[in-house]
Amino acid sequence: MTKIKRVHPRFLRQGRLKFYILLLPIVAFMLLPILYIFFHAFKPMDELFAFPPKFITRHPTMENFRRLFSSANSTNYPLSIYLFNSILTSLITVAATVLMCAASGFALSKKQFRGKRLILEVNQAALMFVSVAVAIPRFLIIKSVGLMDNYLSHILPLLAMPVGLFLVKQFIDQVPSALIDAAQIDGCTDFGILFRIILPVIKPALATVAILAFQQSWNSVEASQKFIDTEQMKTFAYYISVVASPSGNTVAGQGIGAAGVLFLFVPCLILFIFLQSKVMSAVAHSGIK
Amino acid sequence: MNSIARPSKRRSALGRRSLLDRLNRCSHWIMLAPFLICFTLFILLPVLAAIGLSFTRFDSVQAPSFVGLQNYIDIFSSDRRFVQNVIPNTIIYAVVVGPGGYALSFVLAWILAQLSRGPRTVLAVILYSPSMMGAATTLVWSTIFSGDKMGYLNSILLSMGIIREPVAWLTSTETLLPVMLVVALWSSMGVGFLAMLSGILNVNAELYEAGRIDGVRNRLQEVYYITIPSVRPQMLFGAVMALVNTFNSPGMGVTLSGSNPTPGYAGQLIVNHMDDYGFLRYEMGYAAALSVILLIIVWLSSRVAYKLFGDKD
């Protein structure tokens, strides 16, 4: 993805207009809800109550954000606590997931040992692991290892990420083994090879894992809902989902909810925009044979 | 010979060096350990536990008691809600969102690949955005589908004269499932979509030239004879991701309508039924049997995907 690829010979490249026309309704369907929430977040009270509702904000205001931040909503703790929890747990989750995927991806791609095939096959099967399906045994396991009401229950269940390991392993398969042999001859240990040679060349794959792990952790409400009782240890996504839950759907709540949604969404969006070219080059190797 | 023997001699002379050496020899297990531990604890063990618990009666207070296949028999013979609502809902949902969303993401990826780089990147970000919403997805849509006349969709339809009374989209038994389908399709352009886009972009351009010479006449033939065979591995990955996305997100009927069970069980899927029994009624064994059924459905669907797109050998 470094250079524009000529996908089709010239004789087929005319008439792109029809593709844009085809795309238009779908792009509108994908984009308009996001734009609507974006405008909603900046609407003052009278525009939120206006009938018929307006799509575009006439007099933008930060009122909704102010009310989101002022603590006196449904809980008694300031928003900054939830925000801090989310940032901290997301950062730790991302860093740990990236390191774990890189290390195990390297071992599974470049080392020969017994049991390797089995691990690869189990991981490939786990690609289709649906975590909500085992919510209950997970809950029981968290309970029995004593992680209930523990900060770590935000982090640990998210660390093993089969897709992440799969993408990294596929990417390392592309790294020439000669590079590693050369380092070995120069006396580099496997850990040295991992940190000095592998990590720098698989940055696109790591960026992809990072972005996937971040999305998962930043948006996660499972731990706050099921594993953690202490209010001060819950996450921002959980706070937003409580403050703006559809069951308590008031028009005033919608404004706050929209502001919260923006807060959840914008970090993911910015991260993705920055890393999208890396993501694209990493998922190019995602094929399952 | 000499040059091979020398380093090991030197290493055994220096204790630290030999420790490093020993560490290095099992380095792959050290590197794998953190992942394997987390994987076992939070993926493998829960699956095994679900299978084990599904043969028991367990209320999470007293020790589980073995009941054999009784939970499965109950599910299919005496759970009216499961057979009449949950299964049909799950099938409709899975067919529309799974293959439907997957086909849509392939078509979109293909169209995007025809565009030049700038617009393609912008449009890819827009199409991918909804899948980043995560927990916020239902918030976005509950604002739009809000059931009073202030709801955005209601107000548009009212002012256009299409409906006279506001529709309670999220609590009416007729509209909840369609709304869920819309929301799920909206957020279905995830990593699989990006993988297929990337795969189509990387198809060797010479293949198209060769195809032209061999008599490929139009775009449809081109897609069928060249693009799809070339991106088959990415399409398989995309299919698996579509599958996970389909079955991982259906908690939303409950979040959208604000109650579990959903009104009239209209949006009840296996996952909600499971939560209902597990976390609300504390019938963990029964809930575990439901999750085993769900895992089997996922596994069978993935077999279909592998049959369709896997290597034929």
C-alpha cells in the first residue's frame, strides 16, 4: 500500500462515476447516524426539544459536555475517575496484548518445536471464539481465581486475542529467515532477535493488534457490569451506557448520551485514521489457507 | 568441527553464559507462556467449563449436580420460548447479518478497490467507522429509533405523512427484530472488510491482462474468474470475522429495548436467553447448555465457510 496500485488495465478504468452512484446510499447509511450524533452532542436544550428535530445544529454549545462532566448525574463520582480507569486499563491492555502477540507470534512462526502445530490449530479454531457465549463460565472462573472486584478483571480477560496472534504470526511468516539466522550467527539470543529484529519490522501488524485491542478495551463494559462492584473502579464506557441507557431515554439524556458517544468514538477514530495504512498492509496477510 | 565446538566450551566455562544458553533453548515456551496462560484461562477453560456445566444443575450456590442430558432435553422439549422465539429469531438474525453482511462487505470492498487512492481511503474509513462504536452503537440508534414523536425517524416519517402515530420501534414486537438487523448490518464492516479490500487491491494486475487475453469480457466474469479465486484466503478470514461479529454482538436487542426478556421475546436471541437464565434466574447449568448450543452453531457455520473458501485438497 505504499504506492497506488494499478488494479485494472486502462481499458476497464473509465466510468468510475457509476461506482460512486452505487456507493452513495450505503455511505449515507453508514455516515448519517454518526453525523447525527455528532450534531446532537452540540445542540442546546431548545434545539434538542425542537419539533421536528433538526439534523444540523444551529447554535452549537458545549452544554451537553459540561453536564456530562458535572458529576451530579446518576452516580456520585466525578467523570474523571471513570475516564482515568478507562485510559489506564486500555493502555495496559494494548501494551500487554501487543507484546504477547509479538512474542508468541515469533515463536510460532520461526521456531521449531513439538506442539507448535497443535497450538496453531487451536488458535485458528479460536478465531471464531464468541466471547459472549461463555460469559457465564467466564464469570465463574473470574470468581474462583479471586478476581472479583479486582482492577485486573478489566485487563486479563481481554489479553488473549486469537485474531491478534493470527495476524502477527502471518506477518512474521513474511520476514525472511535469513535475517534471523544472521543475527543468530552474530550471537544474538532469541529474546534479542525478538526485540531488535522482529519488533521493528512487524510494526504494521503490531499497529493493527494495538488498534483492535484498544477498541475492545476502550469500549468494554463487561467487567464493569459483571465483575466489579466498586463504583470507582468502573470504566467510562460503562458510565456512558448507564447515563444514557435507552430505558431512561429522555430528550435531555440524549444530548448527554450523544456527547458521551463522541467521547468514546473519537479516540478510536483518530487512532484508526493515523494507523489505517499500516492496518491495510497487515491485513493483506490475513488470508487463511 | 573446531569452530562448532569452541563456543559451547566457552559457554560452559562462564556460568552466566550457560544460564542464558539454557534460557535460550526453551525461549519459545517462555515467549508463548503469557499468551498460553491467558488463552487457557479465559478462552479454553470457559469453553470446557460450559460443556461440563451443561450436564449439571447448578444455581451458583450449591455444588453442581449431574443431570446428564436433561438440560438439552428441556431446552428442546419444554422451553416454549426457545423453540418458538429464540431459535427463529437467531436464524433470521444470523442469516441476514452473517451471509448478508458478508456479501455486502465483499461488494463494498470490490467497489472501493475500483476507486483511486484518495477517495478510497476516505470511504474505507467511513465504512469501517461504525464497527468501532462498540458499546455506543445502541446509544446512537436508540436516539434515532426513539419511540415518541421526538425520535428522529418518527419525526421524519410524521412530517412526510407516511405514518400518523409515532411508532414504538424499540418496544414493539413487530419492529424490534428488523431494527436489530439494521443496526447489526450497520456495524458489520469490520476487520474482515478491510482484509478483503486489501486482498483485492493486491491481486496481481497481470492476471487481469491475462484474463483479458483469455476472453474475459466483462466485470462480472472478471470478478468470478480472477478476483474471487485470488482473494479466497482473505475471503475466508473475512467470513470467519463476519461470523464472530454476527454472534458476538446480538446482546443489543436487550440494550435497545431496555429489558430482558425483550418485549414479547421479539428480539430474543440465544445470547439473551442465556443471560436471562444465567444471570437473572441463576440456572447456570441450563444457561451453559444454551451456550454449548451457540458454540456448536458457530462451529458448524465456520465449517460451511471453510468448505466454500478453504483450499480444495
